[in-house]
Amino acid sequence: MSTKKLVCVVDDDDAIRESLRALLDSAGYAVEDYSSARRFLESHTALNCDCLIVDVRMPEMNGLELQEELVRRKRSCATIVITGHADVPLAVRAMQAGALDFIEKPFQGEYMLLSIERALELGRRARNQVEEARAAREILALLTPRELDVLKKLVAGRPNKVAAHELGISPRTIEIHRARIMDKMNVRSLSEVVRIALAAEWAA
């Protein structure tokens, strides 16, 4: 199985697609190109795309609409929009909707490759955060409502005495809950507890 990253190019301009395919081939990427957003959505490669390069202005469905449709279908890939000078406001909207970069035509090949590398790295980090958040929520689901109350106080930096006063329990009970929390979460330090709690909140 190939370990090459798959870059998909969606542009109604044949010359742009051919130019990008040659550039990406030479850089060692797997490449698929499509003349319309609809053709891309109908393809199986849309499920496996690591980085999407899409023209922001196309007939039938533009780059922003394609991006919104991918979100609706719960398909995520790092997205770069390419744009003409007059389309910059639309490209900015695409970035506000989650695109990682926009590049004006005509573009330098070197800049495009750097943008792809950056987009792939940002996409990898986002996927890692999602996975970490999911795992963190599964861990927190093991805690009782009272343990969650105590956890919130710990994450907020409350000393045991203050947390005990705010929850109407004794400092000794806080210590017991804290020990149980760390045992259930399978961690050894408060910093690990805080990291997991914050990760769960990231995608809440």
C-alpha cells in the first residue's frame, strides 16, 4: 500500500490542473484531479484525500460550497483554496469556514508546496486533537457526578480546603475523591489529570 499523501485538485481550468499535477508528481505526492466539485464528491478518493486544493470560483458549485458540503458529510481534509485577485473576499470566507490557506493566481510552485506541507501538518494535529478529546471523554465518563465536581475544582486550581468548602464536604473527602479520580483515570500526577480534562473540553 502506498504511503504517499494524496492531494486532490479541483479546478475547472485544465491548464491549472495539469500544472499542479506535474508539480505534485515531482514532489512525490499521489495526485487526483477533477474538473468540478461534483465530480470530486462523486469519487471514492474524496474519502481518502489528505489535502484538497480547490479553486474558489467554479461553475455549479464553488470552492466554499464544496468545503461546506464536505463538512456536512463529515469528511475532513486539509484545504487550500486558490483564487484570482477579484475572488479574495470569497477566499477569506473559505478560510473563516476552515480552509487553511488561500493562494492567489498565478502562484509560485515553491510556495504551493510549502503551503501543502503546512496544511498537512495542521490537519494531522487537528486529527490528533480530535482523537485525544474522544479518549479523554471516555475516561471522564468513568467518574461519578461528585468526582466530576471535585475534578472541576482541581482543574480550576482550588486548594483542597477551598474546594471542600465550596462543595460542602471535608478536605479529607476531597483527598479521597482525588485519589479515586487519579486511580480511575490511571494517572500519577495532577498535571496528567488536568491535561485529560482540558482535552475533553477541547471538543465539547
